[in-house]
Amino acid sequence: MQTKLKVLALALAMPLGMRVMAQQKAPAAAQVWSEQKAKNWYAQQQWLVGADFIPSTAINQLEMWQADTFDPKTIDKELGYAQGIGMNVMRVFLHHLAWEQDPEGFKKRMDQYLTISSKHGVKTMFVFFDDCWNKVPKIGKQPEPKPGIHNSGWMQDPGQPASDNAANSPVLEKYVKDVLKRFANDKRVLLWDLYNEPGNSDKGNRSLPLLKSVFKWARQVNPSQPISAGVWRWDLEELNKFQIANSDIVTYHDYTPENEHLKTVQFLKMNGRPLICTEYMARPRNSLFSTVLPMLKKENVGAINWGFVSGKTNTIYAWDTPIPDGSEPKVWFHDIFRKDGTAYIPEETNLIKKLTGR
């Protein structure tokens, strides 16, 4: 009773405005979508088919999004190739350094990209953070491609050791929330992919704090679109458990042949949520359009392959098999089109057209 009286006395001593503020609870963060809400959302979509997209003129996310090198002309041309074969979604990586350099300009360029993609009937899945490839991203002029080396200039976000430093969290939180608030109800955005391959580059569970934070920030904004972070390596059990439990739509990566990929699909379907494969298709590994894509359609799984137009990312070369003289490999690892819009393998684009009804 004495404690209650003390609290009452303190409350009465507060100015009226402070008492009102104290009575107002902070809004609770949104919760993960129910299975039914996720299924209803997925049922409203076309069968999702597309690619991980970066224009052929950009070596990495920074070169794509910085004002000096943003290339709407090439984006328009190459998304026209996507429209021509019936693709309806692209997965596109952002970078916080491009936002930090010029927040308003960055969001305007995102809007410009979405205007172009929408013109071509293509929705967008944006990616915030990434643990893959080069560790120390820097703003400004980006490196030239290293001949014959896969993704020689791709940059992690926020990078290493930046992702381990809690002092970076306020900037990263501001970035994520600013972008999400700007596009939270934009129908041109399909889904927010919060973190690409957390734990890659030997980070393991050191990526878990940032992974948890970005989900928390996204739930606080509560965009109308679903949020997710794709599972990609089965031995990262703690990361996988968190990603599956907190994603509205289950997304995943799989570069195995059809029969093994099907087992992944069947396993993930036990979660009761729609599935989107956000990376597949590596020809030398027998992850092929000809076998995997029909299976994904039969299973009603969204299909987003890595690589679109051969360019500065050098993803026609395999991850671990460089060709130092830069000559074309006998078999492209990723990518579908040459820069002039001709298909690397016409039978592949014909199959995509057939399966998409184009």
C-alpha cells in the first residue's frame, strides 16, 4: 500500500502533459504473419519467376545506387529483357552506404527504379544486409572487375568488422526504418528480404545480433509487404531456426540438382508457409532451368535465379574456378542474357516463356 501511495504521489506531482505521456503505451511491434495470412497473400500473386538483378554496368550494389553511376537507361533496357520472357519479379540488393551518403537521393533512385520495373510488369524484392564477398565497402568510385573472377567487386553490407560493432546499430536502424517507412505501402515492392546469407564469410552466429535487430526494426515499422530472410546452409542451425520462425514467407537458396532441391522444398513445406527460392541455377552444378524450374512450378514455389545479364559482376564464372585471362567459360555459371539481349541458351529462355505463359 505504501508503494502504491508513493507512485500515486509521484504521478500527481507530474505536470499534466507528462502524466498523459506516461499513460500512453509505446506501440507494440507487429508479430510474424499467421500462416493463413501468408497463404492468402501468396494466393494473390502470380507464380513468381525472376532473377537476382543488377544492371550489367554495375560491379556491385554501390555502383548500382550511387548518384554518379545509377544507370536508369540500362535498367530499363535489361528489365525489358525480363518482361520479354515473362519474368515478374526481381530481387535487388541495396547498400546502407549509398543511403548514408545521400538519404533522399537514394530513396528517389529507388522510386525511379520501381517506376521502371513497374512499367515492365516486374515487382521488386529488396535486400538490406549481406554477408557475402568483399569485407570493407567504401563509398565513391568502385573497383574495376578482376578478369575471370566471380563477383570480384561485390561488397558485404555492412561488412567486416562493421557488422560486429554495436556502435553501428543506430545508423543501420535509421537506414532500415527510413527506407521501410518510405515504401511500406508501395504495391511495387513484393517483399523485404532483410538479410542475405547471414553467417556467410565464416561469420556464423556472429551475424545473429544484427539479424535479430533488423527483424525487430522491420516489425516496428510493420510494412504492408511480408518480410523474410532466406535459409541457405543447413549447419547454421541457430540462424536457420530464427529465420524460419520470424519470416512471414519462407525464402531459401538451393544450388543442387532437381532431385535434391525437391527434398529441400518438401522439407520446408512442413512449416506450412509459402516458399520462394531466391537463389538457384548454377549450370556446372546441374542446377538447371530445364529441370529445376518445371519442378518449382509444379510445387508452386517462387523461382528467382542468380544472374541475369552478363556484365561487370562476372557471374558467368564459377565461385571457385577463376579464369585469369578473362576468356568466356565453356559453360556459364550464372546469367541468362548477353548485353545485347541475345540469350546465352535460347532453349532456356524459350522454356521460361512457356512456363510463364509468355
